[in-house]
Amino acid sequence: MALGASRRLQDGVVAVETMTRFALAVLALASGVYTYLGARTILDGSPTAVFFAAIIYSVSVSVGIYAFWSYMARFYPHITSRTGRTAMLAVMAAGAAMIMAMSSWLNAAALAGSSAVEQHL
């Protein structure tokens, strides 16, 4: 009986991990798309240079977001001490702030146009 319940629980954890990876990938991709659109509207230069610069930056943002939150989700359950968890939460907060700083203006430019970013600055 206990072995069957343990197996069902393990299967459930695997399913949740798979769904979490998928959801995180979709969210990172969405942020990357809006980062691309925002970077494209802000950058100056030849269309080819703007295209490649925006693609490279948006892919970097997407990969960074996915990698950061994947690592945090993978490591956090293994931290058992109160001090370690507090430090991990501080790292998560700092990472979230950096992610927002990295892409928020570009996402705003994609959603509202570059004039909104210029007004904000």
C-alpha cells in the first residue's frame, strides 16, 4: 500500500515538474518576444543590425529568465536551514529585480510604443 502511494506521489511530482518547466519556458518566451519588439522600436541603425541586436538581446533575456528560475526552483527545496532559505529568498528577490530591470522598459516599449518609454525617462 505505502509503496503504491509513494509511486503515485513520485509520478505526480514528475508531472508537476514537467508542467512547471513548460510554463516557465512559455513565460520566458513571451517576455523574450516583448523584449524583442521593444528593443526593435528603440534601437537605431540599419534594419539588419537592429534585427540581429534585438534577437540576440531577447534570446539572452529569455534564456536568463528560464535558467534563473529553473535553478531557483531546483535548489530551494534542498536548502533546509532558516539562514539558507533567507539567503535564497534574498537571491530570488535580487534576481527578480534584475530581470525586471533588464526587460521592463523594453516590454513597455513593445506594448505602448517607444514614446511611452521616452516619456518615462
